[in-house]
Amino acid sequence: MADTITLEVTRYHPGRDKEPGLQTYGVPLRKEWVILDALNYVKDRLDGSLTFRWSCRMGVCGSCGMMVNGEPKLTCATFLSDYAPGPVRVEPMKNFPILRDLVVDPSDFLVKLTKSKPWLIRKEERPLAEGEYLQTPEQLDTYKQFSMCINCMLCYAACPVYGLDPLFSGPAAIALAQRYNMDSRDQGADERMDILSQHDGIWGCTFVGDCTEVCPKNVDPAGAIQQYKLTATREWVKSFLMPWQGK
Amino acid sequence: MPGSAQVLPKMYRTRMSTYWWLGRWPYLKFILRELSSVFVAWFVIMTLLQIDALRRGPADYMEFQEWLRNPVVIALNIISFFFVIFHAVTWFNLAPKAMAIRAGGKRVPAVLIAGPNYIAWVAISAAVAWLLLRG
Amino acid sequence: MSKRSNEPFLWLLFSAGGVVAAMLIPIQLFLFGLAFPLGWLDGPGYQSLLELVRHPLTRLYLFALCTLSLFHFAHRFRYTLYDGLQIKHLNELINTFCYGGAILGTAVTAYLLWIIP
Ligand code: SF4
Ligand code: FES
């Protein structure tokens, strides 16, 4: 194995550059290094102006997502040696506006996430004296997979529908809506359905399925969306056959 | 909610290329899967033409049979055949994702949903073939 | 519920068509499009095929197969045009072409199956 590898990294300085360009750096190729280590090596030793986000460096915080050779990846969980002999191209996540170098602007995702009301909704709060809401392991299991989401937005970077139509709610926001819909303690399914059954919600999805492929936490947002479509259709049929039962 | 767009007007916005679906194998697979619908439509047109020829009488039907032997039509049907098989396989494989069926407190594994689909596919195909080949 | 769109209905037709197309088209396309014309297998003769198609159940079967498949096509092709060619602004035109085609096809199918002697 050669002992260095070439990184091709996107550089973009707002106000100075008209558009992003690539800059190359040679970094040591260490077996135990992840892409993030290589970027930190560049920042510490070669070029202190390189800007990127990271925090936990253990696949939990969801802030280090980037495109590695065109694929959305958590750079703290992606080994450098898997790309030997290189070069490895590291770019900011697709489908988001670039703030600087490898940093993208997540505002749009945050707005969409809020819209799908990812919290427990109760019609009436139970008085504290009555104690906590109990849940069996089976009930937990129905939504647990969706609750593993770390909001890394890799699924948005993978989703062509989001890239083409920025109004689309997108994978994680819908998966998280589904996470609360399936929660036995939640009563907000109707509220969320009103928002997500619009065209920009679940119906925008064409089941490309790449979101599920790239998700580092096995959330399966594509599955969540199709399940949601099924539920929405069932509701529609019900309201069609029994209109008097409507709200 | 004011995004950072208001604060930093110089953000660089990327645009997707019209040929995005060539960029990654999963995208190409997706577009091929969607295009299978064109061949589904072609099959329907062919079936309607056949029914029409059938009702017009034996002479028209013979002519239609002749048309089916045209090399261009054969070639188109070979391509169509691969596409409809691709549609069937992707459809059966994706169906379990849309159905979160639970039994005994656990989600039924995907093979147990896709499996019966494949069995039904073989059985139905055999039944159709039997109906057309028996006499 | 009223403000919700008709998407569920279109999706239902799309899905039903997807199942029908997956289950039934490969074998029929193989037989009628390849095996019979190429002489790999002997197809039914004119009379027996006519007998078969005449049967009310066969008519029902063909009607369901053709119309659902067409709506399946309409739905998928609509999105393929949107996404693949990025021509969402031609929305109305695409919808008219796709669903209009499916509705027209339904009418033709019904007519043909009705007038078989
Ligand atoms: S669904 Fe997966 S890919 Fe999408 S934000 Fe959550 S963890 Fe990341
Ligand atoms: S740094 Fe936290 S997920 Fe990678």
C-alpha cells in the first residue's frame, strides 16, 4: 500500500469565488483513518482555512455528512483505506446550498422537519398524577427503526426528487412523522396526515429508494414513505365508502 | 423562520443536471424501472389490436399474426419482455417495503411477503399458459 | 378530508395496475409476442381463441388487465417525464397526455370487448 493518498476537496469561499472548485491535498494513508481524519489532517497541517462540520466523530451527531466519490457518507464512519489508491473526492452534500467549502446550509431541512411535527401530540394531556404513558416492547418495536434517525441529511443528498423539487418534504422528515404516527402514545396522526398527504409530501416520492441505501442508521425512509402512502390510501378509501364517518 | 439565506446571500446553489439519472447506478436502475411502464403500455396496445383483429374475422386475424412475425415487432417484443420481467421482479421485491405487516409482535420478514408473490406469479403464469396451450 | 388530493385514488390504480402487470403480462407477452409468432409453441387457433375471448369472464379479465395496466403506465410515465426530463412546468400537458391516454384506452377496451360477436 502506498503511504499517501490524494484528496480532491471542494473549496468555495462566498464573496470571493464565483463557484466551487476542487483543491488537491496529499495525506498519509493510515489504515485506521476515516475520511474525517484526513480532512482534519489537512486542516491541522496543510491548510487551516478548510471548513467542514463534525462533532462526535462516532456516527451519532449526524453533522459530518459529505459526498465521498459521489456517494453521501458520514465521513467519520467511512474508511480512507477503502478508497485506496485514490484519489478520493470529497464534496459538500448534494441538493443543499453551499455555505463554504464542505459546509452546506441545512435550514430547508429544519423547516421541513418542523412541519411534520416530530413530537408526541396528545388530544388531552393526562394529569401528571396518573403517571407516565406505558408502552410494551412490541409497541416500541413498531417505530423503533424510524427513531434511529440522526438527522444527518444524507438521504436528502441522495434523493433526486428533492434535488429536482425543493418543495418536497423529503425522506427523513416523512420517516420521522411516521415514527410518531406509529407511537402508541401519540394521537397526532390526523394532523400530520393533513400536511404530508399533499402533493409535496408523500405523493412527491417516486420510490427511487436511494435514501434507504445511503442511510447510515438503517432507518429505511423509502419504506416509511410507501407505508405512509398505503395508510393515506386506506383512509381515502374509508372516507370514500363511508363519507358519514369523516371528520 | 429566517434561514441563513437572509444572512449570507452568497450561498452557492447547485442545480441538478438533466442527465442526473446517468450519475449513479441506483438512479439508472430507477429510470429503467419507470420506463418499463412504456412497454406495459405497448403490450396493452398490442393486445387491443389483437382483440380487434379477432373480432373482424379469420382473414384479419391471419394478417395480424403475420404482423407479429415482422422482425421489428419481434425485436420490440424481446426488449419488452425483458422490461416487463424487470418490472415484475422489482415490483415483488419492493412490495414488502410498503407493507409493514406484523405478526407475533414482530415485523414479518421481507421474504415471507415477497415469497408468496413469486409463488403466485409462477402459478398464475402456468394457469394462463395452460389455458392457451391446452387445445 | 375534502382538501386532500385525488392522489390516493391515482396511486391505488397505479398499484393495482402494477400488480396486474407484474403477474400477468410477462407470460402473455412471452406467448403471444414471441413463442407463437416464432413457432416455438403452437398457439390456439382462431376459433378456440375467439371462444375464449368471448367468455364473459375472459372479457372481464381483459378489461381489468388492460385498463389497470394503462393507469399504471400513466402514473409512472407522468413522473418519469417530470423527473427525467425536468419538464414539470408542462404539468397540465403531461397529465392530459398520460391520464387522458389511459381514459381513452379504457373506453377503447370497453368498446372492443363489448362488440365481440
Ligand atoms: S433517515 Fe437516515 S440518512 Fe436520513 S437523516 Fe435520518 S439517519 Fe440520516
Ligand atoms: S462526526 Fe458525528 S456523525 Fe460523524
